[in-house]
Amino acid sequence: MSYRLNYCISSKEIAAIICLLLVQGVLVFWYEYSYRMELRQWTEDTIRIGFKPSQRVDANLSPYGPGLDRELVELFCSRNGLTPVWVELQDFRQGMEKLINHDLQLLLPVPGMQTPDKKSLQRGPVYLEGRFLVLHNQWRYPLRSLEDLCATDVVVPGRSAFDKILQDVREVLQCELEPSKRPEPGKDFFDALAERRFRFGIKDEKNYTFWKGFYPEVRRTEELDETYSLNWLWSSHYMNLDRNLERFWEDIKNSGLLDELLERYLGFYPKEQDPYELRQFQHALQNEMPKYAQTIRDVSRRYSLDPLLLVAIIYQESRFDPGATSRTGVRGLMQITSHTAEFLGIEDHLDPHQSIAGGARYLQMLGERMDRIGIESWDKWFMALAAYNQGLGHVYDARTLAERQGYNPDSWNGLKKTYPLLSYKEYYETVPRGYTRGYEAVNFVESVRYYYSLLYGHALLSRFEAEHLGGFLDLVPSDWPQ
């Protein structure tokens, strides 16, 4: 037996539903209209940017530019006829208040930032991600379990953004974890751990990657579950500014420019920085490099090269051992081949002063060749380093493959992807110079870039290991990439 329930909606009920929908539509329309009525056009020729000091905003220890975020902001402003006004903040919460109150037009991120869900705030795309780490000094016991954090001294950076991380850890551990001290997030933080004033510290991994090279005794002991993402924040109150910022991010992502900048600032760091290797590096700076410092100064002036780049090449090639011999039989401080040595007029490979002078002259010649084919700025020197390692011909072949693969042949970021292909038959048979172990050239360039960055930072930090590098900074040519 089946039953069927018939129910007819009366005309009054239909009218009530229609009225309800109309009222709802009017309210939504009024909300949107009211919000849009509040929107304005940004008519000033300046834009106020809030930031917390970091190497992304003020890369004073990096040779590769003013900082990732600062360079992006300056690029946006130049494209839109604006002048940036930089506003240093005490903490991120202060920046959020200023942004909501329209005292700032743009707010740069910090790891662990918490942003309110407001219609008036616009978030740009994520461009950096990472995890939070527990760090310790190698001369103190590592973390056995997270519970150790409850009964010891912990240091965290002086940022309100880390409050949420501490809160999450407290909830997991069920203890009143309070940091012993909250120094500034850069040098002060790592000094506190390096000097063993605290047993543990909590830091974001990108910052740790940068500072690790100057503090090999500070090591990771645990990776927390908490992650972070970095993206710009701006007010959507100004329609034209909101639209221009959205277009800017869309353009730099689609054009590959964002990838180029990320590669220049971060692409050379090894996945793991060996603390023992870093100790050897610092030992060589202190004890071996001074033997050749005057020669390096002289030839850098003669050939208009950054002396710190020459030091980085020497360390990568020979670890400052004038008798170093490679597995292919190349010898000397700068590992110049017999053919190149003959061309340069080097009589004795093992004479360190001849080797340095010849290597510097050869690098300068390769830089000039890059100039002739229109390679500029850092890409010029990165490609010159690849040519120093494996010859100009293979650089040209890698550029040919880059064009075929749809990469920019004038960019080292493009050549990093195609150079390794020269060790595969299906690729090296299609180019004039043929086979080479292209991955070795990439590894060479990235290692030199890494040591060059460490040297620059050591000199500016006035580390005792680098006391002989101080005067080198004054010898950097005026036309050197900045």
C-alpha cells in the first residue's frame, strides 16, 4: 500500500517567500553598495609600507641585492609611478592596526603572522613557505622530546607573530612554556644561542638557513608541526591600488620574474649546511687566506673584480692548497687547465700568485664575452663562472637548449635547468660542443655563490675569522652588480 501526500503552497506563502528573498537581496545589495561607497582612489604619489626588519627587507649581509621584499616593492612602485615610504614597526599587530586604519597601504609579512578575516584586507599570493624549528647549541644536549622545552630556558625572537607558535606548543605539551628572553630576530637571537646563554631557541627555517653559515655551532634539533606562509597584505579600500597590486603579482608570477628573484636570493643554499665544512671554511679564512690576501687585492684592482668573489673561487677550487690536483689532473689554487694556462702565459701552475693572477684575468675575459652577447648583472657573472668551470662552448650549448625548452637563455635560472641535460645523449648530440657533465658546472656555480655570500656576510659582521677581509669591501668595483 502506498501513500501520497499532496501539499499545495498557498498564494500567501508564495508572497511571503518572495518578500523574504527581496529583503535579503536588498540587504546584500546595500551591504555591497555601502562597502563600495567607502572605497577610494589612491591619488598620492607615495605609498607607506610597514615592515619588521629582516634580510628580506634589508639584505645588508647579502651581496645579491637589497632584499627580496624590498626589491619587489621598489619594482611595483617604479611600475606605478610611486615612491615607497618605509615604516619600521615594533611588532606585526601594530602593523595590522595601521593597515586597517589606512595609516599603511601595504604590510610585509613575518613568519607566523596572524591576520584577521576582514573584507577590507587583501592577501597577495604565497611566495615563501616553511616550518618552525627548535635549535640548540652543539655543545649542549639536543632535544630528547618536546617535553624538554617545559623545564629549560628557551629563547624566541622578539615578535608578536611567535606568540601563536608558543601557544600551540603549550597546548600540545600542557605546560606553561614561557621564553626566557625575546631578542631581535637576527644576529642577537643567534648570538644568544651561540654563546650558550640559552639551551633552545625557536626559529623559522628560512631565517635559520640564512644565519646558519655564520653560526655553525647552532643546529636544528627538532622540527615543529607548525608551518608558515608569507604573502603581502594590503587594504582593498583604494580600488586602483588594490587592482594594481593584484596585476603586479599576477604579472611577476606569469613572466617568471618572481622565480628569478627567488633563485637569486635563495636558490644557491645547499639543502643541508654541514657544520664541519663551515668550520673548515672559517678556519681557512683565518689561517690560509691571509697568505694570499695582498695578491688578491692587487689582481682584483687590476681586472675590476670583487676580491671576495676571487676568494670564493679559490676556496671552492682548492681550499687554499696551492698544490691541489683535481681528478682530471688540473692543478693549483685556481685549478687552471694546461691549455688555458698556456693561453694566459702562466709558467708555473703551482705558483699561487701566478695562479691567482691568471684565474682573475681569465674570469674577467669571460665576463667580457658575456657582455658581448648581452648578458647583464648577476647572470653575467654566474654564466662566466660556468664557463670558467667547463668552457664557453658549453655555456652557448646550454643557452641553445634553454631557448628550445622555453626558458630565458639570458638567465642563469634558465641555464640551471638545461645545463644538466648536456650529459644526456638525446640532448648533447643536438648541440655543437657535445657531451659534458653539466650538473658539475651547476654545482660549481652554486657553491661559489654560496661561499661568496658567506664571505660578504662574514666581512660585514666583522667576525673574528674574517678579520683579513675587512679591506676587501672597499675594493668592490663601482659598476659591480648590487
